[in-house]
Amino acid sequence: MKNPLAIEFCGIPCENPFFLSSSIVAGNYEMCARALEMGWGGIVFKTIGFFIPSEVSPRFDVIGKESTPFMGFKNLEMISDKPLEENLEVLARLKKNYPEKIIIASIMGENEEEWTKLAEMVTEAGVDIIECNFSCPQMTTESMGSDVGQNPELVKAYCEATAKGTHLPILAKMTPNIGNMEVPALASVQGGANGIAAINTVKSITRIDKDNLCGFPDIGGKTAVSGYSGKAIKPIALRFIHDLAKYPPLKDIPLSGMGGIETWEDALEFLLLGCTNIQITTAVMQYGYRIIEDLISGTLYYLEEKGYESVEEVIGLGLAQFAGANDLDRDTMVYPKFDRDKCIGCGRCYISCQDAGHQALEWSRSPRRPLLSYEKCVGCHLCKFVCPVQAISEEERIPKKHTI
């Protein structure tokens, strides 16, 4: 019986599209082996290179909102701090012991010679795919990381250099710290990349300590701008994936998507926008490798419920619904619908509409309930999104009442 989650990525069959992304969650043999045995389709091993970093402590920070303590995650982690020879041995060992799994080597060089040599080394180690990391936002040298990813000429040159050292498929990992990702992405393909991985972390400052005036993490009284990940960046990641998938010169270029994926529903959104591979880090840091159970079971349930025989059938199905802002329907509207039984009379919808909307809600004090003015309401649905008990839904879409 065919595996419904089986999918081809960069010409290579994968048992499922769910991979660990290049980070601390895929940093040594024991970790990767445990994840693969739990059901992950493959791993992108933590980025390796000739450069060996000296890491800071602490190196993480988080930011939350209200009852959510872990909405965004900041890290100052750099590439692997283990010797190159040790990492190459781990890659070879992983592929030998897990031949059916997909092992991707993430590499980063400082010049063309290093990119070529690294490609030769990981190819000899037996990996399946090479990912070129052009996007780490906290490297200590301008010749590496996200400063490279913003330079299409360097991206193309380093992809060409990587291609000289391998016959394997090449992924170019893009930085979101740029306006139009399509430009360096196209340059990477012109340089020999076979697929695009996006996005890496977003440059960030999470917080400032009001007492000592230092940002976080506080490292001896100083800190630095560094990468932001987690659920908070998912909308940014989806926007870039959409842009890449709909860019005609990149048609049929495989996409590996990452950024804020925690659940199978999150992963499905990336698949619907054209990704054939999913990479995850921050959710694993929160919940462990066991999230693969949710990713697999949830996706299988969705496929069965919708009548699809394979995950390949859903790739890109959501792209057609996205249009330019000028092409959206502006002649109809949807009024909010209030469930009086669910309403707890908290007044949040009223306050938001009064102070940030169109003053379309009046307030009944006995009982405490909102009253909608259809004359003033524009159907923005701010009230729906601030309601803490989901007592506001949507009416049917109707034509706008035009006045002369």
C-alpha cells in the first residue's frame, strides 16, 4: 500500500515531508538518530564549516503576550562549534545507519574555495542533499551568513562554487532580512541551486531591560541584534513562500519551507502554498521531537477527510486564491453576527470598535450586551477578533448598500 505522506523533493523520494532544520535540534549523532527513529523523514544537520565559533552565554531570549509566554524566540547561536572532521563522521554514520532517511548537510564557507571544498567533503560523507546557508543573521564575520544572502552576486558565485564540488542537489537557504527574496533566490538557481529553503530567522531586538538599559540576552552588560523565530514569524515566512512560488522564473523549483511551524495545520499551510518539504526547529525546542506524531497523524487525517490519496495532491492548492489588492471584491461585505448566549458582556468588542473601529457598536447596560448599528458597520470584523469567548461570527456575504 502506498504511503500517503511519501513525497519527492529535489528528485529524491522521502517517506514524509517533515525534517529537522539546521540548528541545535540537529547538532549531533544521538539527537538526529533519536529523531529519525521517532518518524522524522530527514534532518538538515547543523551548519558546518571551517569556521569554529566561540559561543556566548546565555544565548536565548523569548517574548510572549498575555498568557502566551513563548510567542517568539531569539537566539545568538551560530554554526556548529564542533570540529569539521567530527561533523563529517557524524553525517557519514547517520547515512550508513539510516539509509532510508534523508540526510542534508548544511554548509557555510567564507570564500569560493571553502564552499567547493565543503561540498566535496559532505558529498564524500554520503549525504543526500547540500543546503547552502546564506542566511544566519548572527555570524561574526561579514563574509558569512545573512550579509551574503542579501547579495545576489555572492549567492550566485557561492552556488557555482558549491556545484563544482558535488553532483548532489543543492538547496539555497534564503534570508528574510530583505525586501524581495525572489532576487537572490533566482541568482542561486542561476548559480546551480536545485531548490530554495526559506525562511531563516528574522533580525530582531526582543526587549530592553528598563533598569540596566541592556537588551536580551544580557551578556556581561551587552547584547546584539540576532535571529527571531517561533510562531510569531509564521506570517512572514508564508508571505515569502507565496512570493517565491508565484514568481514565474522560479516555476517548478522545489521549495523547503520553515518559520513558525508548530502543528500539522501550520505545516499544511506551507504545503498549500507550494512547499514539498517542511523544516522545523523552534517547536522542537519547546515540545521535543515527539511533535512528529502530531505532524504525521494530523496530516493523514486531513488527507483522508478531504479525499486525497497523497500529500502530493495538496501541494500549491492555496496559491490560486491569492490576488493583488486591486483584484479583491470591494462591492460586497459581511456583517458580524453576535451569539447572545455565548456573550459574557465584557465590553471588549465595544471598546475596540469605539476607539479603533467605526463606532458601529452601542452598549446595552441591562443586560450588558453590544448592539450593532448596520448603518455604521463596515464589516471590518475587529470585534470578532478581540472577543475572548468567540461569541462573534460572520453573517452571509451581501452586496454593499451604495449611496449617491
